[in-house]
Amino acid sequence: MSIDKKLHERSGSKCELCGSPDDLKIYLTKEEAMSVDNSVLVCTTCKNQIENVTTTDPNHWRCLSDSMWNENKTVQVVAWRMLNRLRAEGWPQDLLDMMYLDDETLVWAAATGEGEDEEGKIIHKDSNGNILKDGDSVVLIKDLDVKGANFTAKRGAAVHNIKLVWDNDEQIEGRVDGQHIVILTQYVKKTK
């Protein structure tokens, strides 16, 4: 049975966060191969707001008062992350105070930095000091010799849909000339 079918079966063909039956997609919670154990079935509204902080509508996430109690750890992880993102609203902090995650699940949930205070949070910045986010596009500002791949990533090469290295603010990941590489943020410039 495919992952999609298993997630539909587990969720009753509804968003595992807000309960919407419309336009369901898989959201991956870990940077590893997709499986039922690290994915949740979400609606487009939830997925867009999870992936883009600027589109977050706090009132939409009041649904977490129910989904945070889901028996599936993956759903709990996403609920914890969103409650942490929204905790300045007041009501999410009350839910976080009630929520319990075992130590292993809490480490997984906090891996994105959602639970950290701003002063301890890792922030990735390009060579001009612009804040980088997952999914951004950047341009190389210098020719870079890629170790182990025997090629040079040329200045001006565009790198789309970057991934931040969550534990190192000086590194991002992306594809250059079909190769997946780690790039130092000091050698990139964010594009609009």
C-alpha cells in the first residue's frame, strides 16, 4: 500500500491538523526518506502556512486544540511546532502548557528551531545580511570548488529551493549543475 493511501486511511481522508477534507497533500516533518512515520496528511491551507511564516493566520490554527491530542507522534510534532510559532498570541501558550511529548519526540519537534527563543535561534543570512529561509533562491557570488564532486560551481549560478542546515547558520544545501551540495552562506546572495 502506498504512503498516500496509508495516510488517507490513518486520517480518514481529512487534514490531520484542521480536519478539512479538501485538497490534501503530504507534509514531510523530517529531512529523510518519506514514510508514514514522518509524514502528515494536510490541506493546502495548512501546508502553505506551515511552509511560509508570513501567511500564517493564527485563527486558522485554533484547530490545534484538538489535533495536539492525536495519538500519532508526527501530528503531535507539527502541532507543537505551530503552537510554538504562534505562542505570542497567548492562547497557544496555554495549549503548550497542557501538551506532553516524550523526550525523543520533543527533540524531533524542536529540530527546526520553532521552540527556541529568538536569541538562541539559528538565523541564516546571505552575504548582504538578508535572512534566508527554506525554499528561497540564491545566486553564487564566487566560483566555488566543490570538494568530492570534481567540478566548480560558477559565480552567478542560481540555486533554487534551498534547504537550511538547521544546526549551522553558515551552511545551506542546494543543487548546482545537478549535484546536491552544501554551500557557505557567505558566498550566496538572496534573489527576489
